[in-house]
Amino acid sequence: MKKTALLNIALSRTIAGLGHGDILVIGDAGLPVPPGVELIDLALTPGIPGFASVLRVVLSEMQVERHVLADEIFSAAPPGLVEVEEQHALGLLGERERMPHEAFKVLSQRARAVIRTGECKPYSNIALIAGVTF
């Protein structure tokens, strides 16, 4: 049995298979998943699991070189943005890139997977670009 916080088999397998530069998206319940991109659906009901809790668990296992946010997250200011800023301040998210939400959706077409949360606050989305631990 695993000793770390992440117990979801599909998500654990996906993170273990990431290579340098691969993209993993954590999205709110409404973020469209592009055809051909794996969906890891964690959503149970509105708000469960929330964006912030999923981000924390993913970061406990994933080495992140940089992250991408849609510009709109800063004007909408969903509660998960507080968690993003805290993790960024701790250095766990690497460099930041911003782009319009429509460009973010295009970027997600290159993701290895999209993790769908139960978050129902608009623009609660982040693209994590994998780094290396050496």
C-alpha cells in the first residue's frame, strides 16, 4: 500500500508516467476536456473534491517546473486562487505563465490528462508542467 497522500490509482499512474515538459491540468467541473486527452474524473458532487485539495495532493507527488493560469482567474478570484498563491510562494509551482482562458483551453489539448474536480467556481484551473527531480 502507498505511503503518500495520493491514493487514486489513475492519478498516481499518470503522475508516475510524466516526463519533463508534460502537462497535467487540474480543472473545475466545467472545463471542457479535449477529445483524445485522458480524463481523470474525481468529481463527486458540487464542491467535492475542491480545486485546492486536489492541487495540494498532486503537488505532494509531482515535480512542477512551471504552471499556467488563465488571466481570468485573477479577476474572478475563486477561493482556489489562495491555494495557488500559497503553493507558488513556497516554490512548488515554479515559474508562472498567464494567458487568456481560450488559449488555456487550447493548451489543454496537449495535456497528458485533465483532472476534473467538483469545483464549481469559474476559472479554477491550472496547467502544471512537469519538471525533473535531478
